Amino acid sequence: MVWAFVDVLRNTDYGAGVPDDRIALAELYSLDQFYESRGLFFDGIFDNRITVFEALSLIGRAGRATPVLVGGQITLVRDLQRTLPVSLFSMRNIRKGSFSVNYLVQTEDSSNAAEVEYLDESNFKPKKIFVIQPGTTGNRPLSLKLFGVTNFAQADSEARYLVATNQYRRRQVSFTTEMDGFICRYGDLILVSHEMTQWGVSGEVIDFDLASKRLTLSEPVTVVPGSVIELALQDGSVVGPFEVNPGVDEFNVVVPSLTVEPYTGGVAERTRFVFGNSATFRQMAKITALQPRGIDSVEVRAVIEDNRVYSFANDAAVVAIEQGPAKFAPDEAALTYESASASQRSQYAFYARTNGRMSNEDSGYSYGSP
């Protein structure tokens, strides 16, 4: 998959003729090793004239990745589960008035299933996979044609991923920041704290006592059981969370397990903090867009991360219905359902597909949550 991407970039006859020093080859090689280990491939033929970016996007989509330009080099970024945030954005480095949250509320018109079409490698004919959002009837599927995908396992994984992202990634944030935004890239995990949404208290560390591990904060905080603090260092990295104990007043806390010495001087930016309850003091978000606004500011757009996206997409218990030239007969589909575990029956709805369309009447069955 990766080398098809590189070929489109490098080739001077039908590609873009991009030199190697403009391609992030080392990073792409690492991604290729990941794809190889998972058995993920791109098997497609471009027989229509399209733009280079369209071709790169189609190749990347087969591997859940997006082409991006990073530091003058082109690479692919796959939507992977990440655990280490690259930066913290709070009231101290989010420009006033720029922060907004968009809640994508589920309505009766929202998609509740995924219908993914791919080309079967055994007979070179199109097949479809249908996966339903738990707790719904699956009557409003999101359709996608996966160009370059030729096996059931890969298409199945992408169908489940579509359902999971639609169900669990329902909150989007956007804000403008200064130079901090330039250290981030598409797909990075960041921490977001803001008073508008009551995601913790943020400020600066203005004094630090090494012997007692006491931090003096610029903003007042209330320490209760479960209170934690995280610190953003000068290089943008984030350390913590650390459990905190009450100090002498609301501006002081004691952090017994603190492993770094915060900067409290006046020459550079002081160490920033975010404080609150361990469950709500900040949100993890994945960057979906970065837009420079001049030489010293960046607009950041991100989606609040939910790790259930990855557990759902990789859950071996999820059963997908496949429809193609050899369709399920009603009794075969019923056997498929009967062979499912009780937990599968309670969580997923399965539809037989006949005559190229979903039909309860034709198949004679429709299963929701018994």
C-alpha cells in the first residue's frame, strides 16, 4: 500500500515526479511494516484520469490513512490509537473568544450502520459488508466504496471503524493558538482544558519548592479526593497526571510524586498546569485540521477522542453480513444468527440481504435486540 503511494508521488510519467527528499520515506517505511504485519494491502488499477491528490487519498483510504504535508515532506498518517499527547491547550494558550465546541447530536436522520463495498479477490466481483450500530435497526447506512480493497477482513475492519467513529466521535472543538500550534500535526493527540466547558482549571506555576514538592499556582483550586494536576513543559510535552494534596491555601498544592522541576522564572514562559478531577479536568482530542493564520497563530480543529472506536473496530465478536454474487439464503442467514452468542444477539442486529437490497419481507427475518 505504502509503495503504491510512493510510486504515485515519484513517477514522472503518470505521477507527480516528487523528489525523494520531499517524501518522508523513513516514516512511510515504518507505516509499511505496520500494514504488512496486519495483512493490509492496496490492490487497485487507476483507469480514469484523476488528480495526484485524489489518487493519494484513495490509496490512503484503503489503509485508514490521510496524505499530509509535514515540514515540507509528504507522508501518510493513519488513524491509530495514541496514548502520548504532544501538547496541552488551555486558557493560557488558547486565544480569547476563539474556543468553540460542536456537539453532533444523534437524531432520527443520523446514520446508524455502514455499508462498505469492495472487490472480491477470488472472482473480481463487487461485494458488500453491512455492519449495524448497536441498539439500532441499521436502517440508515453510511455507504462507502473501498477502492483497492480486495479481501473481506480488511473491508470488515473498515466497516466497523466507520460505525464506531460515527457513534463515539460526536464532539468537535476548534480554537486559535499561537506558536504552540506549529509543533502539532494532523492526527496528533492533544489535551484540551477550558473553563467554558468546565474542563478543569488552568494557569501557570509561579513558584516551586523542591524540598516539599509544593507548587504555587496562578489560579485558585479546590483539592478534593481524586484531584490531579498535569504540567506542560517548555518543549510542549505534558507530564502527569499527578495526585495532589492540599497546600496552605487555595493557591498552593503539594505533589509528592512530581518528577520534574517546573520553570517559574521570568525569562521564558512559565510552566503551565491544568487541574481538576481525574475524570473531567481535561479532554483528549485528536487533531483533524491545522490552518495557519499568519506567521504566529494557528487554527486547530480536533475531535474529542474516545478509545471505544478502537475496541469496537477490532472486536472479534462483531459479525458482519457479507452480500455479493453468492447471497445468503434466508435459512443460511438464520443459521448465522443462531450460531451467534447471546451477547452478540443482544448487541447487534443482522439483516439478510436479497435481490441486491435490504429486505425484511424477502428474507423473512430481522433481528434487533431480543
